[in-house]
Amino acid sequence: MNFTDRDGDSRTADALRAAHLYYIQNLTMDAIASELEISRSSVSRLIAFARDSGLVEIRLHSPIDQLTQLQQQLHERYGLAAHIVPAGDAATEVDRLDRVALSAARILTDFVDSNMILGVAWGSTIASVSRHLVRKPVRNTQVVQLNGAGNAHTTGLVYASEIIGRFGSAFGATVQQFPVPAFFDDPATKDALWRERSTARVLAVQRRMDVAVFGIGSPNADVPSHVYAGGYLDRADYDELSRSQVVGDIATMFFRADGTHDDIPLNDRSSGPSFEVLMRAPRRIAVVSGQAKLPALRGAVATGVITDLVVDEVTAAQLAAMD
């Protein structure tokens, strides 16, 4: 019987055994195939399954220094724990995003554990991260949606719930959705809804977050941020953002190049958590890909919200070199 015909538990056991023989005992694939009495190609698939399902975690450690020079520069200059993803100039923006999202998904696995609350902001980048998550079942952990997704054209429930649901499935966590508009037409409507017990319950969960993960929205990115491409803003909103000198957003809360975010009218109508609420979380992970997001990234760093940054190497180098 081929190993692919076995049930999930048996396949996991086979993959664990093959991975142990390969990584711990340093046996060749041919030797493993002989010992397990399966084909060499089956061994290769078992080892790939062990990696992809999170049974095996591969780390690279520099023999010279734990931090690369670029990581050290970002840490010293901005206080960031930078996780830099190799992706040279030849990589397309789509490929660069995919590599960064894959790395972010693996890194996030280390940060999530039992008895935690993980806050997730929807968006194009985090949608990519969600598709690369590996299973790490934990206990008594919640995943909470950070910002509403409805607009004048759609409820946004399918889009947001797919992203949040993937995080919940990966960690075996309870999911707390947030079925409200991304932006309210009137701040008074938002204030009234925020006093409702059903909404206040989700807001209370957000305030207890241990980890928050989010992308950096930018109107100028080559891979458009969903808030700018998904019909959430009209012409008057864009004019308002321009007058306020906005360069980007975190979870639909907007900021300027110097990190300030006061007196931006659209923030009063946003369903996203204030930066003060975000900063209650001990770990706040920004996932960023693409040089076009550099102005937004610099502004986001200036807000002080970010503790961990997962970013491609070209954008990281440009951030470190900025005056």
C-alpha cells in the first residue's frame, strides 16, 4: 500500500519517522526508502509533507552573528525585530509578496501559543499570509478580527471571514468576527454601535490581544492594498486623505509620513482599533512587501505601533538607508 493511501494519523507517523531518519540520523533518501520499504519518491513526499505541515521547522543561523548587518541596523535605528526575506531585484512584486507572506506565516507559528488572543487585520498581504499558515493546534486561544469589512457594495463578510477562518483553522482557535462596516458614514453611528453589548464584547477582546498581525496599506503599492482597491473609499475620501497628507494605514487607521494620526477625519469613521489599543498588545507584527510601500512603511514605523517587521530585503535596505 502506498503511503498516500493511509489515513491522516498514519501518514503523520510515517512523515515523522522519515524526517527523523533524514534530519536527525542523516540517512540518505535511498537508505530511508530501504528501511521503510517504500520508494525513494515516497520518502521525498513524506519529508516534504513533514515540512509543509509544520512537523519539521528549519532555521538558518549565521555562524558569524545572529543578526545580519541589515537587521542590526533596523534594530538600532527603529527598535524593530526585523525578519528579512531574501528576494532580489529580479523578483516580481507578486513573487516578492508570496515569499514574504510564506515567511510571515512560518514566523507567526512561533509567536502563537495556548491561552492567547491573536488580532488579525484583513487585507491583501494578510490574505496571502493566511494561505501559507501551517497547522499548530493550541488550546484556549482566540483569533479576533480587528476591523470591519463592509462597504456600500458588499458586506465584506465572505472576504474577511475566509482570512480570519484560516487563522482559526491553523491554530484550532475560536474565531471572533467583527461584522461592522469598514468605515461608517457618520461618526455618531459608530459611537452608538460601539455602545451596543454585542459590539463592546468584541472590542473588549481586541483590547486584550497578545499578538496583532497586519499589513501596511498604501494607495501607491504595485499590489494594491484591499482598502484602496475594494471600493471602500470614494473620491471625497481620497480628497480628504490628500488634505490630511496621509501616506498609509494600519487596520484602516490612517497616518502621516511622520507617524502622526491626529485630526484625520476618516479615522473617526473607521472601525479599526486605535493605535493606542494596538499598542496594548506586547507583540505587533507588520508584514510588508514592495518598494512602493516604503513611504507608508516609514510612516508606520514612526507611529511606534510595530514591534516586529517581516519585509523583503530590498525594501528593508531602503528603509535602513532613509534619512
